[in-house]
Amino acid sequence: MKKYVMIGLLTAAIFNGNVANAATTVVDFEGIFNWDLIDGYGGLSGWESMAGQVSSYSEFEPHNPELGENRLHTRAGELTFDQGPVIFQGMYYNYWGFDTEISFSLFFQDQKVYSSPLDAANQPSDIYWLASGYSGLVDKIQFHGQSSDGFIVDNLTYSAAPVPLPASAWLFISGLMALAVRRRIR
């Protein structure tokens, strides 16, 4: 009886785990200089549109130690995910200035799928984790802001789109189940 319970649990686990997730990518700007920020860095293109610079946190600027020493100081721009659609999880973010129209927008196949207006008057003074607020697929992110003051981005985090298991895996699983049923009949 225990054997059949184990076969049932194994089968349920296999059928519930029908997608494989890729590893998470964290773009942290560590160990690079401005001239290293070219298309393809971190799996993203469009760095030249960001008109930003990689800079170090000063010893007077509060930040979490896990953020390392470098961050991107930039203004409005657009980044495209090179590996195709991804799930954008979020980034560490800090804005300073007097602009009231700040936000970021997420796109998939040239359609805006999410926009996050940020309240400029109520932004924390220190860098903080800004979750994307959207769990669907995206292939482009746009940062909006009118002033020249800009914002800081660090540890921009995304993961590749889930990959469905190939049909051969389902065929193999079906064969295992057929063998189990045949053994049970005998």
C-alpha cells in the first residue's frame, strides 16, 4: 500500500511541476565603470538612452551593505531585456528632486502592461526596495522623470520567463505511469 501512495505522490508532484524557472538575474553595477555600461550589460540594451553614470555610494550615504559600492545615477530612459520576455521583480530605487511626474512603465510586445506612478513628495530619503507590482511578462522598462536631478537604481532584478517542460518529458511520465498500472494489474 505504501508503494502506491508513493507512486501517487510522485505523479502529483510531476504534474504540478510542469514549468521550470530560470535563475534570477541581479544587475548590480559592481566592478564596472561608465564605459563598461554598454548594450548587453546585465542582459539589457538601451543604456545610452539612460544618460546615466555608474558611481559609488559615498561613506555618508546610507545603504544596505548587500548593495555593494556601485549604483547607477540616471534620468529618464528605456531598457530592453535582451533574452526576450522576463518577469521584472523590482530594484533598489531612490529619487531626489522637485519633479512631480516620476514613474516607471513596463511593456510587453510594445503594449504598456503596467505603470507605476510614484509620489515624489512621499519618497523615502534613503534608497529602498521598489517591487515591480506586476508579475506578468515584460520585454521593456521605461523610466519617466522631467527634472535633471534624477534617481538611483541598484540591484535591478529579473528572472527569465518560465519554460514549459517539453513533450518528451510528458511522454516519459506517461510511460512510467503505464508501467505502474501494468505492475498493479499483475
